[in-house]
Amino acid sequence: MTTSLVTTSHQFNQNGEGFFFATVPGVNCTDAFNLASAGLAAAEDLLGQLVQIDESCHLAFAVRALVSQSKALIDSGVVAVEQIEDAPRNSHVPDRGAEVSA
């Protein structure tokens, strides 16, 4: 039986000592990475618009938000990937239930 890699909670957009947002733990990493890719594509499009217009303040804020969200989504999935990469050093991988021989 194969289970998918899932995200952990990752806070982003810090405001003083707190955070405005956090990723949802338990989301399939594939979905999180696809959302991050879409967010970065939208940010890229907005950056293209910034070059063409004079009023860039609102678009700059939107780009910053999209990039922050995309980074958080990627960071939230990295933990699961790192755990799998470290698995051969462990005798048992509890998240996936797979035995690993050395």
C-alpha cells in the first residue's frame, strides 16, 4: 500500500510576532506544488503587467502575496520529501509503513 506525501502546517506573511496565514497540513504534496506553480505563474504575469503600467503599488502587493503563498506551499511539502529522503537511514518509516533494509 502506498500513501502520498502530505504537507505540514507552515505559517507565512509575518505581522510582528504573529502570522496572517498558514498552509493546511495534510494536503497532498503534488497538489501543494501544483498550487505553488500556479501562484508563481500568476506572479510572473503580474510582474509583466507592472512593467507596462505606471500604477504598480497594488500589483506589487499582489505579487508579494502570491510569492509568499507559493513559497509557503513549497516549504510545507518539503518536510515530507525530506522525511522520505532520510528513510533509508531508518529501519522503519512510520508515515508510509514501509520497511527499509540497510
